[in-house]
Amino acid sequence: MDLILFGIQGSGKGTQGKFLRERYQTEYFETGGQLRKLAKEDSPLGKKIKHIIEAGHLVSDDVVMEIVANFINNIAEGKSVIFDGIPRSIGQAKALDELLAKRNRDFNAVILDLSTESAMTRLTTRRICENCKTAYPATYKENTCNECEGKLITRTDDNADSIRVRLQAYADETMPVITRYENTGKLIHVDGEKDIEEVSNELYEKLDPIFK
Ligand SMILES: [Zn+2]
């Protein structure tokens, strides 16, 4: 059983995804991480991605699906996958559904529900580890990462204007995808307004019966 994880930026989706990966011993596809890795590469695709990220825009469906197809083709037999950050448009959803169906992979989807106002507040006040990219909320007062001791910085694309662009893109493109999974009965709702531990507990309560 694969899992598609949805949540507006700032919902804690990445953090919860890592917990779920540990708990259920799954493979993990994280679009942001894959994109950042590629953006550092001195290749035409890498340069293209770097430019798009710096402009605060989303990467095109074709480029994302290129990366996903390669990942899915290399999954070990019998392993579940958590998809974090994909699909974020109807085009991607159709392409992903097709890829999964081809390999007889069934899936569920989860949404961490968080209001746009809460997302805006969390995103404009958070910091990111320069080294491993772990995000820290404003309530975290240290200046170094507790995973790798890296320096915490404000991300260059975390200014209010580019955040608004990203949140709007989520509303325009990803909300229809979420509705699509809601309509097919595949969507599980979790309250993302709560603190990290409470969100985890609700996730485990709802996903343990599926994974165990
Ligand atoms: Zn770090």
C-alpha cells in the first residue's frame, strides 16, 4: 500500500512524512529534496530547476514526472512508498495514477488540514538548516540544527511575495487533486493545526490499520 501525503506548505508534511517512513519502513519520494539535489547539478535539467525555484515558481508536470518515473522504476519489490509533494496538479495526478496502476500498486491519500492564514504565519517565521534543509518553526530558539549542527537560515524563497505565489498555486492546482481523491474515497483527513506530536498521534491512529 502506497501513501500520498498532502498538506499546504507549513503544515508539517515533511516532518510527519519522515516519522511515517520510519514507522512503516517505506521508501520515500520527496519532490523538494529531489529538486534541490538536481538544482545543484551542473546539467541542463539542474539549471532549469534552479531558475524555477529561485523565481518561486513550480516545476512543470513533465519535469516532475521525469524524476518520479525514474524513482518508481527502481523501487524494491514489496516496498511501500510515501509520496511527499506529488501529485500537485491534475496532470501529475493522472500521470502518477497511470504509473502506479501499471505496476499494480494500490494507494491511500492523507491531507494535513491547515488554513492559509496559519500556513502564511508559519512560513514567514520559520528557518531552514543550511546543510540538511530541516525546517524549524519560530518557537525553536537555537541557531543550529539539532540533526546535523548546521546553521539555521531564512530561506531565500521564504519572503512573503513568493510564499503567496506558492500558496496560490496550491489552491489553484493541488486543491482540485485533493478533491479528486476525496471523491474516490481515498482521502484521510488529519488536523494539521495541532502541534507535531498530536498530529503524529492522529496519523498513527488512522494509518496503523492500513499498514499493520
Ligand atoms: Zn541540519
